[in-house]
Amino acid sequence: MAKTNLSKAQRSFEKVNDIVQKYQAKESALIPILQEVQEEYRYLPEEILTYVATALDISPATVYGVATFYAQFSLDPKGKYVINVCDGTACHVRGSSPVLAAIKKKIILPQGKKTTEDLRFTVQTVSCLGACGLAPVVVINDKVYGNMTPEAIELILDQLLQREEEGVN
């Protein structure tokens, strides 16, 4: 059937169905399925969790339980850029709090929120990024930045935004 003949609801689940079929609709593949779905959508929407449960012939509670058990999964939309700021002992002692404050101020993160309104940035604190020798450490998507200062992180964010405006990202 051509894509144009699919209903809007069918098209919205077409990518998810492709992911499920890639794993032969096996319940044992639930975690990699959810990983790929999250990579595609940047979070796990409730209607997609229900669709995955139906496709795998398991209860929605089982899928929801896995999606909420593992910290890598998010039920809330995440930004294009996920910024993880280490607040472990080494990073805290070496100044991660002012770095975090500079990030929130630079990207204009609303009080009490983790993600900007435009879904460009998500800011999270983590207990350890495994790079204590580079403290304080920030990871943006998969890139590690060590020995951060408020001024250094502002410069990095400026460069990131400039590349985005130029269409380089």
C-alpha cells in the first residue's frame, strides 16, 4: 500500500511498526525497541507505548514499567540538545553549580523545567559522568566537555547556536 493511502493514524505509527518488525515483534526485544523509538521521537509518547504493547502482545503496564524503570527513557519530550551536568562530589567541589546556573540563564530555561519551550535544550543533572579528572564535566548529546567554567559553557552554547543558525548541525 502506498504511503499516501495510509490514514494519518497509520502513518504516525509506520516508523514504530518498522522498528517493531525489525525485532520480529519479540517481547524479549522490548528494551532495544524502546531505545530506537526514543531515538526517533526523543521521548516515549504514551500512545506509542500502547502501540508497542499491542504489537508485542504484552500488557501496556509491562511496557510502561520498563519505560519508567530505566533512567535512559523519558516520557517527556526532550530537546534536540540534551545537556547533562555532573553534580557528583568532584564536579560539585570544582564548581558545577555555577556552570549549571550559567547554562539555565543562557538558554532561558523556565523555573522548575528541564526542557526549553522550543524543545531545543534539555538540561539534566547526573550523579557521575565518569570523568572526575576533568571536573566539572558537561556532556551535550554525546560530546564531553571538561574543566568547565560558566564562561566556557556560555561560549560552547554560543558556538552551538551559531552552527545551528548556519545550518551546520
